[in-house]
Amino acid sequence: MAERIYVAWRDPIKMSWYPVGVLRLGTDSLYRFVYTKGALLSGFPLFPRMTKVEEYTSPELFPLFANRTMSVKRPDYGKYMKWLEIKADELSPMKMLLLTEGIKPTDYLEFFQCPIKSEDNNYDVHFIVHGLQYFPKEVLQRVNELKEGERLFLVPDPQNQWYKDAVLVRTGDPIFTIGYCPRYLSRDFKKLLNNGKVDVNDISVTVRRVNKDAPLNLRLLCQINAPWPDDFQACDQEEFDPILSELGLPGMAKTGTPEISTLHSLRS
């Protein structure tokens, strides 16, 4: 199966996140990038040197993305591999991009992979708990005391002023709210919680590892495992659709193609 990574952008004014593009490595060994409808809905300013609404191809990872991969020469490279439980034989440029979600402190981008159904028909995903830096030291102490395999719980946060689909993560006894699910997965989590065909008790969220020597954005690695309902599709919101329908990207909805001028007008 071809590797596929979505690019998410946070509007610096509204503080809302949107998937604005998708990066793929095809079976022909070509990297391909195309903007998604999230770029239209958000007014995303487009990337330098990628200012047209078209498919971009390259035999190598585009410089914009390659600059965000982690160098094997970094002193803490081995630690990142351990913190995120990535094996050396699983590495690829795309996987390297996902190591730190492509985050740089100077902009508002993240990179993530859309979950796919496992061989045993489950939704089985590892994720890092977000937002720990905003919680008091008592919460951080509780996080550091978590044990591998300890059960956690999902709590929708519909009154969140920044993101109505936010989902909190909490511990069992003693109960502490310890952070948020990644925004690009929270809608999936809510759909699973609200799916009448899934018993909420069959949705298991557990601690994979607590990285006490890691920065807060990599401190807590978790895993969610749930039955994958027949009518469930991950990342199926409109903003994930590619803008150009004629590209025919596998696994993506084909929709009408907006005029390029429409996208450009949103940039002004």
C-alpha cells in the first residue's frame, strides 16, 4: 500500500486546524503532493514554490518536507526512535517525517497519517497525548506515574472554545485530565464513541510508554484499539478530499474541481 501523509495547518488567528494537503509515495517510487479542500475552507496561503492547484511529483522528497525530517546525525535521534517505538527496519523518509509530526517552532504545520483498518478489522492506532504543557505540575506528576498498559479514558469536550470536536484524555482512579487527543484523530474517536454498533467498553485506550526523559510533546505514547464498524471510514470529512478530482488518488473521494482563482482569492 502506498504511503500517505496529510499536512495540517493551524490558522494563527482562529487557532483552528485544517488538513490542507496530502503527500504520497506511490508504487512508482514518485512522491506526489496535492492540496485538499481544507486549503479552500481555511484560506491557507499555499506553500512557496507550490502556488498552483495541481499535482506535484518528484523522485525525491520535496525540499519543503525533507527539511522537516529528523537527521540521523542528531544526538537525540536514538531517543526519538525509542520514545515513538519505531524500529530501524521500519524507517523511510515518510516515517522520518512523522517522527516529530514535522513540527517546527516557527510555523503552524503538523504531519499525520490517516488510520487504516488492521488485518483483524480493528481501529488500532498509536498516538501522542497533546497539550501537556498547558497543565499544572500535579498533572505532569500523575502522567509520570502511569504504568505501561494502564487504561485511560476518552472524554469529548464540546464546549472547547478553540475546537468543538476536542477529546480529552483522563486517567482512572485517581482521576486526572491529562491532555488532549491529537486534533486530526479526535473526530474519529468521537465517531467510534457515538457509533451504535460499537460497545464503548470495547474501545480500549492504554498507556504504551511514558517517556520521562522526553520533552512534554513526546512524554506520553498511547494506543487506542476498537472494532472498526462496517459503516466507518477514517478521515472522511470534506476537508480531506483532494481538490483535483481527476487525480484519482486511491482511497479518496472524487469531488468537483474548484476554479484556481477561487483558491487564490482566499489568500488575499
